[in-house]
Amino acid sequence: MLLCMRTTIRLDDQLLVEIKQYAARTDQTLTIVIEDALREMLSRQRKNAERDPIKLKTVSGNGLLPGVDLDDTASLIDLMDEANASV
């Protein structure tokens, strides 16, 4: 037998309106919609915890060339075009 506990939660007013509308559209209770959303979130969290960490390849070097601004895309493209033209 499944034990169900009653609890009180506070939700943002707009979120509650949207959840109620979704429940009505899908012919589900508010409780079922909230339970399903929480189960899905916990399932995603478990899957992410089971993933192997990503290993990034790093290389040594002297850092950026003087005057290179990684936030300036146009300048970076110009520098890469210049480097390709000299090859």
C-alpha cells in the first residue's frame, strides 16, 4: 500500500494558474501534475549524477597574443583570416 502524506506548499500565483490550466487540459488532478513534474526532475538529476565527468583537452602555451580580445568576434575572424592568408 502506498502511503500518501498531506503537505502545504507555496507556489508563485502565475505558476499555479498555469499548472491548474494544464491539469484541466489533460484531465489530471493538480496533485498528479505536481507529482509527475517532481518525479521527472528527480529522474533527470539522477541521470546527470550517473554521467562520467567531461574531460577537456588542454594545451600549453603562452596565452593570448597582445591585443586579442575574445569578446570581439569580428576582430577574431580578421585575425584568423590573416593567419590563413599567410599559409
